[in-house]
Amino acid sequence: SYKSPMPRKFTFREVILVSMVLVSASVTAETTVSWQLIKTHPSECFLSLAPAQGNTLYVSSWAGGIYSSKDAGDTWNKRPTPWNYQWCTSVRALPGGSVLVTGSQGAIMTSTDQGKTWVSTLLKKVNGFKCSASYGTSIWIGGMNGVLFKSEDSGGSWNEIKIPGTENSLIEKIIAVDAENLWLCGTNGLIMQSREGGYHWVSKTTPTKKHLYDMVFTSKEVGFAAGAGGTLMRTQDGGQTWQGVPLGLQEELDALAFMDEGLGVVVGGHGTVLVTRDGGNTWSPIHTPEKYWIHDALFLPDHQLLVVGSEGVVLKRDLN
């Protein structure tokens, strides 16, 4: 007859070693609080969130999809667009109530009536734009093959800017600190800074060759960049040097969002949501109700976190 083996007795040294590992782990569990499932659109894949005036929000999707909310994300309405063939890779609310959407096939859409009507403009026949940034009347758009366009008149006219050495790169994110100071990130650990309104760029050394999807600065000195294979980096000297933050994850990390200098999240593949409450020193996983791919995150007032992703999922929860 079968006899179960006797339980193995651990030595004092083994117990101490395991305890040290648990105490020193950079990712610690946080008590799960229920998410509010706002609404799902199974045929959609939500890619980008943008806040606008008041409680208005926009979210972009593939196949030309743009949705808007007037009540801080509790209800959503789909807006008709002229696109049915290219992804709406990013959406951005501009001053004066205008909305800008970048497309996966080198076009942009603009609306001046809160998404009721749209004008589509082909800027360049490229594989696609991926991101945008704005400050005042200046707008920047980046994407495949290091392509970068700038408008200085709120999108009335556009000029292409060549960035040497980025011909094989994908620009995933642009940050406009002001009209002159910008950052971008992308392929192979790419991080670049411009102090001349985007007309000249300088590369920064990073400890990774992983693809970087997003970056954010929480203060003049502190910033973060996230990307493929669980990559998370932090700078504490205004972006001049970057250090890796070990998370022990292999998931793609698609987006970062911060409420303030202390409270922030990084989100990504297979329902990954990590929260920090101490400015990025430690990160705690928060489980989503389903294993959606989370593509973007946004903090609302009163510490409400809104995330969107695959299958048109929209989730909200309180991080107080």
C-alpha cells in the first residue's frame, strides 16, 4: 500500500534564507479591493485614455473606434469616425475642446466639437503613428521608423523632423514638459531628450535593450519608464541617468500613471496592475477580476483609478 512521505524538516539556515528573501522582495502583495466593471465591448480593444474638460474622457480603440464619457468613466458612447481600417493608437484632448487621434497608417483625426464630427488628414504614408504630446499651441506626433511631426499652430500645419539614428526605431511615447523640453522613449531601451522644442535630440544611456512603451515624470528630478519583459526604470536626476527597478515579472508593462509623487501604478499584460505608495520604492500587485490585457491607466480625482484594455474592458477602483 502507498505511504505518503514524511514531511521534510527544514534546517534553521534554510528558514532564515527564505525569510530574508520574503522580506527583501521589491514586489509585495496588497489586499485586493473590488474593481467596478464599468462596461465591456468584446469586439473592441481599448488602447489609450485621455482626460478632457470637466468629467469628460476619451478612449481610443482599433478599427477607428473612439468612445467618450461625460461622467468620469461611468458610461461610454461610441463616436462615429471616418476610419474603419486603421487603429486609433492614441487620443489627446487639446485646449479649446479639440481632440486629436493618431492612426496606425500615417493619418491623424481631429475634432472641434467633442467628437461629433472628425477630419482625417494623411501626413505621411508610414506604417503608423503611435503617440502624441502637446503644450500650448505646439503638438508633436511620433511613430514607426523614428518619424516625428510637429505643429506650432494647434495642428493647422505640420513639419517633419528627422532624428538621426532612429530610422529603425518606434517612438512609443512623447512627453512635453513645456514648449521646449521634451522626452521620448521606444525601441531597444531608447530614451531621448530635447531642449529645443523637438528639433534636436540627445540619447540617454539606459540599462536595458528592452522595448519601452511608456514614461512619466512625477517631479523635476524623478521619472519612470516601463516596457517589455517586466522592465521598469527610474531616474532621480532629471533623466540624466536611469536605473532598473527589479519587479520579478516577465509581463509586458504598457503604461504608467501617477496621482502624485507617491501614488502610482504600472499596468500591462495578463491583468498586471502594480501600485506604489512610496514614490516607486516598492510595488504591490493588484489582481484584476479577469486576465485582461491592460493598455492604459488614468487617475481621476479622489484617488480613483481607471484602466482600459482588451475586449473593451473598463475597470475602476478606489486607491485611497
